[in-house]
Amino acid sequence: MIIKVNNLVKRYDDLIALDHFNLEVKEGEIFGLLGPNGSGKTTAINCILSLLKYDKGTIEVYGRPMAPDAYDIKRNIGIIMQNVAVFDELTVYENIDYFCGMYIKDKKKRRELVEEAIEFVELDSFRKFLPKKLSGGLLRRLNIACGIAHKPKLIILDEPTVAVDPQSRRKILEGIRKLNDDGATIVYTSHYMEEVEEICTRIAIMDKGKVIALGTKDELKGMINSGEKITVEILEHNPDILEGVRSLPNIVSAEFNDNMLVAKSRRGKNNLSALLEYLRSSQINVGRIYSEPPTLNDVFLEITGKELRDHA
Amino acid sequence: MFLHIYMYRLKCILRDKQNVFWTLMFPIILATLFYLAFSNLSNAESFTEIEVGIVDNEELREHPEFTEAVKSVPDLFNVTYTTKENAEKLLEDGEIEGYIHFDDGLKLFVKESGINETIIKSFLDDFLQTSSTISTIISQNPAAVQNGLPDSVFDRTDYLKAVPSGKAEPNTVVNYFYSLIAMACLYGSFSGLKEVLAMQGNLSYQGARVNMAPIHKAKIIIASMSAAVSFQLIAVTALLVYLIAVLRVDFGNQVGYIALTSIVSTITGVTFGTFISSVNRQSEGVKIGILIGSSMIMTFLSGMMYDKMKYIVHTKVPVLSYLNPANLITDSFYALYYFDTHARFFTNIALLCGYSVLFGTLTYLAVRRQRYASI
Ligand SMILES: Nc1ncnc2c1ncn2[C@@H]1O[C@H](COP(=O)(O)OP(=O)(O)O)[C@@H](O)[C@H]1O
Ligand SMILES: [Mg+2]
């Protein structure tokens, strides 16, 4: 077990940010911590790192209690905070070198590692730039380089893709996969379910300081009752159609959205074909058809009764 | 590791344009303004002997050692021995700067407060200090008297420096420059603040990252403070060179001691800044405000805006003179310039060292706290 958190409680005055939070991260996984803003992801990470005081609970990293002076543990951790943490006065190269130098004494080795990190985040043509001159996405990539240059075995990334352009986001996600392929264990927090679904091997869904569901994405989706969401293009808006669709055995809801019929099904087989069969037999002309499997948002919705994130 | 952090912190400080302006350029600009404002004054006020009256009475004659001490500094004072009434009149007419009256102890009477009055008072303080040393020796070891010890104690003709008369340096103006140097040293507090911000996890994101490194906090603090002190020394040296070489302000020729004063004062300034920024939980803006405010007050009380202030504090609230680092700094320069013995100088330096150690320790205790309540 790389990280083991047991019944962690953290309060900010009256607010309970972590409420008996439990977590286990195994070697080699890309572990996702998914939860809406304010669910306690950052607080959990900062407690695990011994940056924050907590009220109750135990935290072990590499099988030993984590502490501010557990230097041999810290040496193996790379941390990418949710806020960009680089020095404005130092260039891209210098920032990476500064932080890398806190882990690696040997100058020659350090130079190699810094070069590798620059190449990894593709900032080669910006190495002499000050952070001020970098766009949001490049800045995030610098932030990542500063956290991973010393080749840590455990890498913790707290919302590394917030406010990042799609191209940089893609690079970041690919990079994380690559770090994992190279042997690092990853803890990744995000409130974007698509990202977590895409890269994480195991996911904990958080809400109000607690882990409310845990498993692989398929396991998580298997926990809930919802099946796929079926969208069918229909030109005539006949309320009878809705009635008919709703009466189908496995359909939970049906609605018109412009000229699309949106139907949600329960978990089960042949939901789509049953629906299409019904439409055909009612001689209703259909256009395009989409079927989407349930998302982690559906998992979250079903457990908490609210959307994972506000529709922004 | 130490060198790695030190070099990068120094780089950060040197590249912070705002900080460089306030700590390096601003004192030099201010020095130029002072110089322009005082250049007329300085021609008029070259150093002359200070006119002093001494009331000639029984009690004075009971203390021949005092008369001896006065005689030992012929270039400093021009003494008139006279009656109490006449001395009063001379003081009233401005013929003398002050008079000394032995009346159940040493008493000094002055009409104004200023550098000359301060010099007379310092002379008396020094005298009293020496004579009490002697009474202690005598009371503890009467045999010493037979060995002629008191003589040797008094036989210190150099114990107050005689400033060569006609020396070009205007004595009232030089104190403005002393307080300016004090200010420059205390501005080290801004670099100190910057360093604390950069290493505290609850004050900056960068600090949080630094806290994740497998390095002892003390190492980071010492390297960061050293960087701040180094930069501030560059700034103070630049100011001193500018004052001495360009503006031709005369600080006497005790370069070693001036350097010592600057180094110690700079450390006091930097640690003052780290102390203020690590113990209070206010925002960066508030911290800067506190630092600007306190250095203004301290330099004001040491005479930067109004030269008589130093004397007023010295007589009215003497303890404040010792509590105020800016005053200790100006007073060190002042002691170097006017006195040949270094007793007073080293008292100041010792106090400044004491403050540095105190501020530094308090900083460490505040910064060492390892897990934060809130980030
Ligand atoms: N320094 C703080 N002081 C008080 N409350 C805080 C502080 N940091 C976070 N919180 C609160 O704790 C809860 C969890 O926050 P956080 O861990 O940042 O969530 P997330 O990272 O999942 O967005 C939120 O309600 C937030 O408002
Ligand atoms: Mg967060």
C-alpha cells in the first residue's frame, strides 16, 4: 500500500472539510479522486502531505506514518498543487532546477533530470521565459515539471488541468499516463469526470469530505440502477409518443428536447432495441440515434441526488 | 544544498525590481536630496570647539579628576570657569551651549537640544561611568589604591576624541546621513519579508512546495536569510560608497568599524523583517505596511527628519534609545565619529547583535511550526 488514510477528520472552525475520510492507494495505479468543488479533495491531499493539521485519523505513506520531517518519504513524492507554485523571478529552466535541486545534490545528474523534465512537458523553446510570459496552459506544464523533475515514485496532482486549453490538457493527460507507464504511482484529483474516466484505473468519488463510492469506472457504473441514455431524432412532437415510450418496461423517463426524444433507461439488456421496436411499430419516422452509457455523473447523481458539477 | 538555495534566493531578490528600487536606489536618491538640501548649511557650520561653562564651587574642587578629564580634551570644549549666576547669563545670551554644575552630583544645564548638547552629555555620561568603575574597584579592593590604579584609570587622555577643529564636516548634517544608513539597513526587513513568504506554506503556494522538499526548515531559513543579508549588504555598501566617494560625507576613517556596523545592522534589519512577517497572520500588504511604518518611526526617532529628535529621546525617554535599532545604528556611527574609545560603540553593536539573535530565534520558532492549520 502506497498511501493509507484512516478515518481522517479535518475541521476549519465550524466547517467539517473531511469527515472520516478513508483512502488506500496501491502501487502502480492511477488513482482518481473525483468530487465537486469544495468536496475536500485539496484538503485531503494537503493532510496526506503533512502540510495541514488534522483533528483525527492516521496517515501512512509507504507503510510509515507521514510527518513533516519524514524526509525519506518526502524524497519519493512529487507534488503538483492545484495552484501554480513557481517563482516569478526565475525562468522556466531555473524554476525546475531550483526545486529539483532540493532533492538531487549531484549537479550533472540534476542537469540531465531538468532537461528531461523540460522535454517531457515540451517547454524547450520557453526555457529562458519568465512565468509571466507563459500562457495558462504552458504555466501548468511548468508547474508539473517542477513537481516531477526529481523522478518521484509517487506523484500527486491536484486539479492540474484547471483553466487549461484543450491542447495542453491533452498533453497533460498523456504525460500522466506516461509517468505511470514509467512506474510512478499517481494520485489525480479533478472535478472533471471525463478526465478521471479516461485515465484513472481506480476512482474514489467524494462528496462533503467523505468517499461515497470507490472502484473502477465499470464497477462504479455497475453500482447504480441507471442504464444508457438514448437520444432519438423525431420530427413530429406527439405527446402520445412520450406516453408510449414511458410505458416501456425498462424506461425511467422520456422527454422532448427540441426535436430530440431523450429517454433514460434502467440497467438492463436490449433497452435500445426495445425502444426502436416500439417507434417503428408506431410508424414514427426516426432520424439520428445516439446511445450513451451511464457516466460517473449519473453515479454521483444517483448517490447524492445532485449533479457532479454545475452546467457551466 | 545550502549554496543551491542561497544562490537562487539571491537571484530572486536581485530580480525583484520593486524591492531593488526601495532598498538600493531609494536611499541613494534620498542621500542626494539631503545633500542638496544641506549643502548650504554645511559650508556655514564647520566644526568648532563647543563653548561650555563650569560652575566653580567647593564641590568641583572636591573632584579634581573631573577637571582633569575636561583638560584631557582641549580641542573638544572651550571651557569658561565661572559662577552659577554668570553661567546662567552666558547660556541665556547664547555665549555657551551649556554649563556644568556640581551640586550634589553632576548636573548639566542647556537651553536647546542638539548635537553639541548631546556631546556634552555623552562626555558627562562617560565620565560618570569611569568614576563609578573606580569607586567599585576601591570598595572591593582597597589595596588597589596603593598600587596606583585610579591614576591609570584616569590617565586616559584619549578617552574622548578631540575632533580637529576646522574639520570640514558639518556635525549636525552628518547625523542625517547616519539615520539614512540606518534606514537602508532596516530596509533589509523587506527582503526578510520576501524570504518568509517564499518559504511558508500558509503564506504562498511556492512556500507549500518548498515545504514538501526533504530539507530541514532551519537550513532553508538560514540560506534564505543569508541571501537577504547579502543583498542588503550590497545595497548598504553602495550607499556608503556613494556617500563617501561621491557626496564626500566624512565618517572618520575607521572603515573596519563602519563595515562591522553595516553588517550587524543589516542582519538586524533582515531578521526584524523575518520576525514581523512570520509572527503575524496578516496579508502581505499589511506586513509591508507594518515594516514601512515601523522603520519610519524608528528612523524618525533616531533623527532622520529632525536632528534634535535623537537628543530629545535620549534625555526624555532614554530607554527608547536602547530599544530602537535605528537609534543604535546611528549612535554607533556617531560614537565612531566623536569618540576615540569604543566602549559606547560596542555597547550599541552588542545590543544590535542581541536583537538580531532575538529576532532570528523568534522567526525560527514561528516558521518551524510544521503543519499549518490552514493553507
Ligand atoms: N483555509 C480554509 N479555511 C476555511 N475553509 C476552507 C479552507 N480551505 C478549504 N476550506 C473549505 O473546506 C472545504 C473543502 O475544500 P477543498 O479541500 O479546497 O475542496 P476541493 O479541493 O475538493 O475543491 C470547502 O468547503 C472549503 O470552503
Ligand atoms: Mg481543490
